[in-house]
Amino acid sequence: MKKYYVYIISNQHYTVFYTGFTNDLGRRIEEHKLKVVKGFSYKYNCNKLLYYEEFGDMQEALHREKQLKRYRSLWKKNLINKMNSTWRDLYNDFIV
């Protein structure tokens, strides 16, 4: 079964949050860390995976991504706290 992920990454000081969607979370976070794509995450040095959700349905994942992108920073922080109260970089969980 195909998996899809919605994720939140941040910079070292947690001052900005980037919400994204992918079908390969480990690869995508590595791209953020290596600054492969020059965009928001590149500009603001967002490379720490703090939160993610897994889906079996692409449309459901895309809907959730759009929903999270509308969240205020405080709401995103609350989501992160529920899943990852120490705010550790979850990227290592996806390295194979």
C-alpha cells in the first residue's frame, strides 16, 4: 500500500514552520537538509522534521496539508507538542 505524508519542519530556533506533502518522507526531508530546492525551506533554513502524519490516500493527505498550511503557528506548535514534546528532529526515524 502506498503511503503519503504531511509534515512540518522548522529551523534551528523554531521561528518559522514549513508544511509539506510527500510520498517518501525520508527522501524529502533529506532534500530539505541538503537544500536541493531553492524555496521557502531553503530561504528560512527549515530542515528539522518535527511533526508528520501518515495517510493511505493521496487526496486525504493533500486535503490535510492544505488544512495545516492555514493553521497559525501556535496551533502548529500544539500539534508538535502532542506528537514530539521534546521537539527532536524525527528525520533519523526515516533513514533506512
